[in-house]
Amino acid sequence: MSGAACFADARAHLVSALDACIGDSRHLKRALARAVVAGLLPDPFVSARAVAAAAPCDLPLAYLAFRAAVPRPSSFAFASLIRAHSASLDPSPAFSLFAAMLRSGLYPDRFVLLSLLRASARCTNTSPSTVLFLHAVALRRGLHSDLHVATSLLHAYASLGLLDVSLKLLDEMPQKSTVTYNALISCCAKSAWYEHGLDLFTEMLLQGTHVNADTLVAGLSCCAGLGALGHGRSIHACAVRRLSCLTSELGTSLLQMYTKCGSLEEARRVFDQMQTTRDVSAWTAMMSGLAMHGQGEEALDLFERMMKDGVAPDSMAFTTALHACSHCGLFEAGAKIFKEMKGVHGIEPRMEHFGIMVDLLGRAGQLEEAMQIVESMPSKPSKVVLGALLHASMANGETMLRKQLERQLLELETEAGEEGGFFVGVSNLYAAVGRWNEVCKIRNKMVEKGLKKEKGFSLVEVDGKLHKFLVADKRHPLTMEMYRTLHGMDSGGMMLE
DNA sequence: CAATAGTATT
């Protein structure tokens, strides 16, 4: 056998060995060691296969193989690493790798593009220009009409909150899949575009696009946001008709929908049906529903039962349990849970937990303790935490502290370039204590920045049709009658609940 | 090799 043939043979052998241990870090290390000994790891082809095999389970090892390539890593090696990062907790290194890839003169292919779009959608701090750039790349390379690329692109825009762009893209897509719709509907729910989400759901049914369990989950989130009980019920019926059993995801969405729509009874019924499929999410949704309806004690009972059932609480479960305590005035129970969170369960409290604790202690009149919480925090308190403390100091007549907090909060606001909603929130806090000077200052600042708060509105479902009412809305033909009824409820001493 | 529940606050 000639030298060249021998080399090729050894290389092929090694590559198949590498492929055989994808995801198995220990075996991979052994195969890599053999590659090094045989002097084959620098071969870009071998290196790339090693990167691909190691990336899903052992990133440092993948980088080792990546850097070994001579003269440089191949496109395939870049793609594997970028893909691994796009799926990880912090996808941002995917972009540095992409930059390095471009610098070494390699073009992004379909796989790289898909991974980068996924990374954009999952990063919390992606800038719109990143997605715009990837969009341009897709167009330039003629990949924009590929169904998966188009779906990922639409999802990337939607994750930024640019839903109008996503909807336009959807409109222009020659073919759309279930996944395309699911991605968009769930983003609508996340960005409070509930009505659009439900419209898309209906559109799917009308044009015969297949609806799966995930579609129903996304649709239910929209119903929950709208309080559209009727629509929620028909999605529930749809689920019962199509699926043999309730998955925990679907059950959890149903719980959320029913409790947010005010039907605790139906939520309970679903929860009872879920005996074998209850996980942390399901327990959490039920707890939150109870707390929402003023049943804090029951929520805490559920929290206890969950742990007895052997389901470990996570960060969100604690958020919910603490909120139940704060909301229902169970101050001692809340303090105990907060302590045990780290002490017994080893879960580090985060910003939300601190915020709820400050709120809870403030309501209990324990301002000292609330301040201690803020001082004990590992990072700078967010505006929510400071706002809770401000609220507490106002309720407790602490002028000094209040003044200090007001200054801090305003600084935070101005540097962050906030949206309208929070400005209004802060100005309401000032208004509540009659500090009209401060109210004026904030309002002026908002005008300067061209910020406007979206008008408040409520939605009411009657006979399956949604009706929208803006603040001080008088356009409905039956306006007078409605206001009369409202006033009647006020003065007639009619009690709700 | 496209998307994926449950929380808190405005």
C-alpha cells in the first residue's frame, strides 16, 4: 500500500471512531488522544469531525480539537461550535465565532445561519441590527425562502418584540408550517399581542394547517392574557378531542388559562386530572392561581404537598410561594420560606425574590428588615426592588429614606432610557403622596423623550366575542347603559365574590 | 439541524 493510501485509510478509520462516540466525553478523549499520537488531529477534516462529536457534550474539548486544525478550522468545524453555543445557556459566543469565521474568509451556510438565528432569538440582549444583518445574509445567499431559515428568521424578529415585522414575513412566506405558526403565536403571547396570537390560531384552523399540542399551549397563553375564557374552553375541548392524554405542558397551560380567566373550579378539575403528570410547573401554576384568588393558605398547603410528593421546588416555585405570602399577608410564613430557600434547598435568591421580600416586609411594617434585605443583595437593586422600598417608606412615613430613594430611582430611570409605562408608575407613586412638583418633572421628561404610555384598556368576552374598552371610552352604542349599571353596582352595595 | 409550559413588576 502506498503512503498516501495508508494515510487516507488511517484517517477514515479515525473519523468513524470519532463519529461513534458522539456525546460520550470519555471515549472521545481516548479517540482524540489516538488522533494526536497518529499526528492526524491537525488535519482539518479530522479536527472538524472531532469538534462535531465533542461540541454537544464537552465544549472545552471541542475547542481543543478546533484549535488544532492546520492551517485553520473548516467551515464544518465553525458550524458545529456555533450550533453548540446557540443551544447553550449563554449563546453569545456564537457571534464571536461567526466574526472569526468571516475573518478567515468562510461563508455562512444554511446550518450556520440557522444556528445564528437561534442564538439571536435566545440571547436577551440581541440588537435588532444583528437580526437585520442575518436577514441580509439570508437574502444574499438565497436562503431566505428555505422554510426552516424563514421560520427561524421570523422567530428571531419576534423574540425581539418586532412582531409587526414577523407578521409581515409570515404573510410573504410561500409555505408555512405548524412550527412557523407555533413560534409566532408563542411570541405573541410573550409580548402581550394576545389578540394577534388568537387571530393566527384561527387562521391556522381556517387554512387547514396542522395544529399540534404545542399550538394549543401557545393559544392557551393568549387566552390567559386576554381573559378569554370561552376561547380557552374551546381549545381545551380541542385538546380532549385530539389527544389521548394531557401532557404536563398542556395541563399547565390550561391551569394558567383557567385561573387567569377567573375559573378556579375548572383549574382544580384539570389539576385533579393531572395526578400522574404533576411536575414543578403544574404545581406552580396551581399555587399561583390560588394566590391570585386570595387563597394564600391553600397555596402554601400545596407548596408543602408538592415537596412531600417528592417534587423539588425551583426558583419560580419560590417566587410564587413568596408572592402568595406577600399578597395574602402571611408574613412569618414568607420570611421562613425565604430563609429555607437557600438554607435548605440551596437555591440562590434572585432579583424577583428580593423584590417580593421587600414588598412583603414593607407591608408588614418592617422597614428596617426590608432595608437589610436590599443591603444584603449581591448585586445592585433593580428599579422594581427600589420601587418596592419606596412604596414601603411612603406607607411608613419615612421621609428621609424616601427622598434618598426618589433620587436613586430617577437616576436609574434617566440612564436606562425607560419606556413610558414605568415613568407613569413612578409618577403615580409621587402623586399618591401629593408631590405634584415631582409629578410634573417626570411628565415633562416623558414629553421631552417623546414617550407615551399606551392607553389602559380592558377586554370583556360576551358570547365568544371579545370587546375592547379603552380608558374613558364612550364609543360603544350602549355606553350610557353600561355606566348606569356600573354606578348601580357601586351604590347598591352589591358585593363581588 | 426550524418553535416549545409554570412567576414577579410596569
